[in-house]
Amino acid sequence: MKCGPSKIALERSIIVACDVISLSDLDKLVSSTCDIAKIGGYKVGFALGLEHGLKRVVRAIRSRTDKPIIYDHQKGGTDVPHTGDLFAEVMSKAGIDYAILFPFSSPSAESAWIDALLRRGVTPIVGAMMTIPDFMSSSGGFWDPSTIRRIIEIACSKGVRDFVLPGNKPDQARGLRSAIEAAVQAPSYYLPGIGAQGGEISSLSEAMGPRWHAIVGRTIYGAQDIRGSAASIARAIP
């Protein structure tokens, strides 16, 4: 039993998105990358969780590394408030260190899910803007900037210091970073959209400051040479 969540030891790192289904593919991915210094942790999602159960998935990763494990329910927090307790209990019992929330349903649900994770010793990472092109209303999507800002503001008011921002939308990410840093000291950012979705490591330092983690999936797990791809991306981290 852990005494508390493991923390990412680096200010800047690669988080490997383990969007695979089989445990053998997961083991190959983790074993090929876990000794690369700039790999900060591993993100698992619903595919592995639903196929095998999170406890089994966590055990598989822990057989190779003690680096932190992030769970991304794709998208967690978008439900009624009381189910946050169920989610947080599952996260804690499985040994998850961080859980990503995209709390699109309501302010009360966002607050309840954040509180539930904190009570269970699981670090919440809150996101509000996705990497897909047609997410914002200005691009044909459902969401407007004021809604995104409100989600971020509520998270900041709850003491959240870890945020998902779109790594392939540097201008929007930079604007959200300004709002976060006006409310929270020394936040950390987790940036999907790098690689296959067009985001570039080289643009992140200027846009995101000293504490950020690039979330990279297909460019690593889809490569013929998983280790070589991960090492090449890691070398770009300043």
C-alpha cells in the first residue's frame, strides 16, 4: 500500500500515452522506455482499464518501473457530482498517482470530483480544451472561451496545480497559462497533441515556461523502434 502518490521527479519530461489494448504491448512499451531519463511517467486510458482492470494494468507497469502512473478516463469528471467518490476510490485502490479530469458537465461536478480525488490522495490534473481542430465554437465546435476559462478558474480555486493544455495549439495554451499563473503558484502543464497531432517539442519551452510534460502516444507506441523514437523525442527536452 502506498503512503501517497508518486510525483513526477522532473520539471520537464515525456509522458508516454499507453493507448494500447494488450498487456503484452503495454509491457513492450514500458520496458523499452522506462530507463530513459526524460521519461517522466506513463498515462493509461479506458482501453487498458476496461479490458484488464486498472489494478492489473498498474501491476504490469510496476513490474518494470516506479515512475508515476496517470489515468485518463477520456473524459473523467463529466458526470454527476456524487460519482466522483466512486471514481476516486477506484483510482486509489488501483494505485493510480494522478487522474485527468475534463469536467464538462457542471461546476458542482467539477468541484466534487476534484475534492474526491484529493481526499483519496490522488493528484487531479484538470483540462478544459482538447486538441481536436473542431473543439472551439469558432472552429465549428461546441465550446466557447468563457466556458473553458471558467473550468480553469474553478480548478485553480480548488488548489489544483496540474493542468492539461493543448500542445498543438500554442497560442490558446499560452493564454490559458496566463490565467492559471495569475491564480496558482508554480503550476505544471501536461501537453497532448505532440507528434501525430502536429504539436512540436521545440515550441513548448517558450509557450509553457519551466514546468511542462509532453504527452506523446502514437509517435512512440506506433513506431517500429519504440525505444529509438522515445529516446529521440526525449533528447529534444531541454
